[in-house]
Amino acid sequence: MTQAQKKYKVANITLNKNKPTQLTYDDLFDWVIWQFPKIQEGGGLCGAVRPSIPDHQWYPAILYLKEKKVVVYGHVADQFPSPETASDHFYQNGKSSAK
């Protein structure tokens, strides 16, 4: 598999197909960022993100507020219609190991 096949682009953001993608808040300046105050492994908060495209799916994410970083789980196979269902991904599949 080539490097290009391991990534895909959504609303000017390149996401990994086979692992979480680490981004900054600045990278996601025109995306919607939702957070839930439940601590995940590494001190991040459970959350979800999506591009500002009407009816676009949500991606599970871990938000690191102090570092202003977001780990986006764009590689998961499921589609999530709401931020709550996207963040539930972490509870259904065990703890996150991202940072």
C-alpha cells in the first residue's frame, strides 16, 4: 500500500486510514469540536469532531486542552450521526491509547 492509500482528505484535513491522526486546534479551525468532560488515557478529554459540512458524520476524538492537540479517530469503520455516538466508540472498544 502506498503512502497516498494510507490517507484520505476531508474538508482540507488529511486523515490516516489505519491509525488515529494527531492534529492541532489550528488545523481544525473550521471544524466543529465537541468535548465531554470524561478523562481518557493520557489526560485527554473524550470528544468528537466533524467538518462544517451539513449532515457530515462525526469522528471520535481525544482532546488535549493544554497542548491544543486533537487526536482524530478517522480510521474507524463506523459512521457516527452525533457527537455522543462518536464518543461512545471509546467505551464500546475500551480505553484510548492515543496521544
